[in-house]
Amino acid sequence: MLDINKAIESLNWDKEPRGLYEPIGYTLASGGKRLRPTLALTAAEVIMNGGLINGDVPEHVLPAALALEVFHNFTLLHDDVMDRAEVRRGRPTVHVKWDDNTAILSGDQMLIEAYKLLADVPADKLPKVLRWFNEMATAICEGQQYDVDFEHDAHVSIDDYMMMIEKKTSVLLAYAMKIGGYIAGGNESQLEALYQYGLHIGLAFQIQDDILDVYGDPKTFGKAIGGDIRCNKKTLLLLTALQTTDTESKAELLQWLIATGRDEEKVAAVTAIYTRLGVREQAESVMEQHTAAALAQLDKLPQNSATERLRELAEKLATRKS
């Protein structure tokens, strides 16, 4: 497979004005899982593997894969400003290292750079790819707004939460799969299976992220633990806890949701309530259901080494620590 890290490193951010481009280089050099471009390339390989030599994916799939990664990182710059997050991938976030204006403007430029990369998609594939990319981008913005709205909404249901994370997180993985498979020549049923695989691993990925935000190790998770608790984010853990019939635990939890100025104490207390109610185990059960649904989609695709890697990836994401 094409080396996505080398391809990202080859992008040139050493140009003026440095205040605009240096934060982009800093963000993309911070690593991360490269999950979205890897999914696009792997989806292409699933479709094309029978006619490939040594499993190589043709270069014409790479621009879309890079566009997806640059777009994803653009959303992180803006998300970190909105969430006031101080650490990302074990390093200071852009708005902390520079300032809010830099994070916003460099993020804007990253969005432009993503579309510049898309322009190199083969001309016969570009109209659909561009339409899907825009659908994906709109869904992500909608999901982010729902996430913000839900912080101040006392009547958010688990169904609301699942809809929000599907838009905010899952559609990017789903469209990465679909776009990669489409450029490689996949048919309609194959593209739907790829899309559904990405959608379900995205849901599983976000639920695991919610779990790690409470129970993860900051050294491996790459950011501070308890961020969701501090800002009362509606996660599957919180919504499950609020459904409890344990009236004493629910009353205590509701008191902590309105508490201010006691962040560390709040994180410890809410985590203890989650543990007492067993909500981690309930969230893990939902995550496992979506992992199983993703794996079921792979049975509808050509069976080759790339398909097997997708199978391994789904299982790995469900047990990740970072």
C-alpha cells in the first residue's frame, strides 16, 4: 500500500506567511492514526486487489486520501478551540501554542488545501467524489452543532446521541471507504458495504473514545482525561447513567452536572458514579454490537488480504487505548 505518512510529509508547509502555514505543518506532523486515508486506500485495495501487483494501490487514489486527512485535521483545530482543549496527541493544541485566531485561520486554510488536493482526483470520478465530500462536510458540521447544543439540553436521548456521533464522527470514515472504493471502480453494492463498514466502526470508535475519556491513561490517550465530564458533554456513559433507576446515584449525578469551579473533584465523583452503575460495561456492549455489524459488511466484499486487514482493524479499534 502507498505510504500515507510519506505522502503527508511531502506536502510543503514551509512557506510564507509562516504564521498561517507553520501550524498546519505542526498539526499534520503530530501523527495520529491516519485512519481516514488508510481506510480510503484499503477500500480501494479491497476492490482492486485481484488485479494488483504486490497489493499496490494506484497513485490516483492518493489525492482523495490526503484530502480526507487534511480535512479531518482541519476539524480538530476548530474543535479544540470550541472545546478549549489544551492537549492533542500529547502536544499543546494549536490555539494554546499560538492563539485562537491562528487556529481558526490555519484551520480555514486546511479546508482550502483539502479541496485543492481533491482537484487531482481523476476527472471522470471528481463530480461524485466532490458531491460526497460536501455531503460529508455538511454532516460533520451538523454533528458538531448538535454536540454543542446537547451540552445545554436536558432532554437528550441515547438515540439523539447516536445520531450526533454518526454525523460528527462516523460519516467521515464511511465516506472515506466509499470514496476510495468508488475511485477504484467498486459497484453500487460494494460501495454500500464499504460505507456501512465505515459507519459502524465510526460509531464503535466514538463510543470507545467516550470510554477512554473517562477511563483512559493520559499518557497513551494523548489528551487530558475527564474533558467530557468537565463540560457536561452528552456521551453514551452520561446518558446511560441518567437512565438509572438508582435514584440516589441519579440525584448525585445531577448535582455534579450543575457544579462549577470544582473540575478535578467533579471528574472523580462522576467517574465513581459511572463505575458504581456499571455504565462502562453497558457502553462497551453497544460498541461491540457496532463492531460486529461492521464485520458483517465485510462478508459482502471480495475476500482478499485488504479485506482481512479491515477485519483486524475493526477488532483493534474496539480494544484501543489511544
